[in-house]
Amino acid sequence: MFSELKFLVPWGHIAAKTWGSPQGYPVLCLHGWLDNANTFNRLIPLLPKDYCYVAMDFGGHGLSSHRPAGFPYHFLDYVSEVRRVTAALKWSQFTLMGHSLGGTVAGMFSCIFPEMVDKVILIESCGFFPAPQGQERGPGLGKRRNLTSLLPSRDEPSKSEESEAWLDSKRRVIERLLSLEENKAQPPKVRSPQEALQRLLEVNTHLTEESGRILLQRGATEVLGGLVYNRDLRALVNNQDALTPEQCARFLSKIQASVLMIIAQDGIFNPEVENSFPYFVKSLHTMFQSMLKERFQLAKVPGNHFVHLNEPEVIAGLINVFLKRDQSSKARL
């Protein structure tokens, strides 16, 4: 069984749900892009019962309030929301578990507040997300530079080219935000429950129908004539600065936690799968291993990007062992 929570924030509230023992060691669970806390509905019941699990909806997702009008969503907003929630819970140390975008938020939080995180569980996430393929040119980010090397290569784009690419990306963010605001006057699209489910499955081909229904329970609201999606359309706009290889290395060196990274064979972070992110995945794996050494564990499992929701039993055992490892430290709440 679970219970619902609400945390007040200046623009409204952050919604969350909790399972397990209120006195148990705390685990904060972070969902993926455009998903919600229900993404952990089938996994958490398979995990140790003596922990306290809280799964939050990021702002603009699930049952959480949307950001004020006129403001875009930035990646660091999600990181700051984690700090707001843990401050409200009065957690001083805890474990982070994140899927996809949630794993990237967990990785960044663990770099900014390393003393607060004892363990990190990354499900179909590499903890960091360098610029997408074909756009790997944030300021100081040379195209396809090997992330394990901090030496510049001779064929990198000029600083001028990198700056132009960065400026172009920010222009797209601003123009997209203004375009969405212009259409805000239009009422949200109402879909029948089946249409809402089919649309969700069309854009998330890794979801099973059952998993889609679970996400829709929290991701849509019933209105006259059908359902409307809860998510804020502004969250669709990618507003994340690309990390340079040097930043990935230096940030990673700050992490004090043990890290379990779970990659699905048919997911989007397996470098052997077409349309994944092979240009940085292998290098990040190597970087984690070389810097965290025995504190890093990489596990490859059957399944796809939503393995934790579609087939949670595939990864539950791995997470159980990881959580129970080194239990000498007590919860500090």
C-alpha cells in the first residue's frame, strides 16, 4: 500500500507517494522525462519492506503544480526540487533511485550535495547526459571527444563554432516557449481513455499497454468527454546545458555514493542497440569504473527502457542486494 504526499513550494506543490516503513532508511525515487511517480508502482512492492520509499512528481509532471506562466523548465529546476522535498522530509542522508531523466537528476544532485547521498541506483540512465548526437557542441564541448580523455583533439570545432551552436540551441528554447504560450489560450485536447492510452504508447514504444495504463492513472485527469494529460507542455522543451567531458570527469569525482547502473539490453543506453547513445555510453561506463572503482556496479539485464515498469522482477533482485549492502550505517533523518 502507498499514501499520497504534498510538499508546498512557492508556485504550488510537489506531489509524491510513499511506500514502506516511515521509520525505514529513506529512498527518493525520480521518474523519467514526461512520466510520473507511478513509474515505480510495480517495482517498489518487490523491494525490501523496511525502507521508506518516496516517489515524487517533478514540477509540471503527474500531480505536481505547473511552473508559473512565462517561465521555462530547466534541468536544474528538477535538481532543486529534490532538495526542496528532502528538506521538507528532514532527510540528511538517503538513497536516490532514478529512471532515465530521473537518473540524470540523481547524478547531478549527488555531485552538488555529495554528503547527502549514500547510494545511487540508475535505471536506464548514465547519470550524466552530454549533448545529443549531432549537437555535441556546448561551450567547450568538441564533437565526439572521447570522454575518458581530457586532452583536446586537433579536429575539434573552433570556439566560435561551439558558441554559435550553443546560442542557436538557446534561441530554439526561447522561440519554442513563446510558441507554446501563444497556443495556451486553446483548451487542452480531450481524448477518450483509449485514445489517450494509444497516444502515450505511440510516443513511448517501450511501454506495454499495462504500463501505459499505470502511468495514465497519474498522468491524466478525467474531464467531461474524456481525459486531458496533466503534464505541462513547456516540459517538452529540452532546456539542459551540455556537459563537457572535463565537467563529466570533475563532477563524477565529487560523488561519494556507491552507484548501481542498470542498462537494459533493448534500452536506449546500450551502445550495441541502434538509435541508442553509443557515442558517450561506453566512455561514461569507463569513467565511472575508473573513478569510483569498487563503489561502481554495472549490470546489463533483459528488457527495454521501461524494464522497471514492464518487468520489475528482472531488476528487483539486483536492487535488493545493492540496498542491503553495507548496512552498518544507520538512517539519519
